[in-house]
Amino acid sequence: MTTTLIKNARVMTCEHGLEIIERGAVAIRDGRIEWVGENPDFLAEHEVAAHGPPVTPGPVNCHPPPI
């Protein structure tokens, strides 16, 4: 079982429209997203300190095209 935590990231989700978590985290276990949010309580084998572009877990394009 492999666990990774991406932390201190600008996380963009589509949970309730477009939500931006400025200092968020994404927890990944065995290649699947397990948790997204702030203040992670997740012990991981690998930790990544995010810098630069936002992290967008889940869908690549979270807005619908114009009709």
C-alpha cells in the first residue's frame, strides 16, 4: 500500500461549484484520491510540498462547455 500527501497546495475542486482551498491538501492511497481538504490528519509514506500551479483532484475540466 502506497500513500502520498500533497500539502500546502492551492486546491481547486468542483464540490460546490468551483471551490478553492488556498492551503489545502490531497491524500492519495494506492493511486486513488482518498481525501481533499484543509489540515490533513493523514500519515503518508511520501509527502509533496506543492508550489506553483493549482492542484485539481478528480476531473480535469470541471466546468461545462457553453451551449
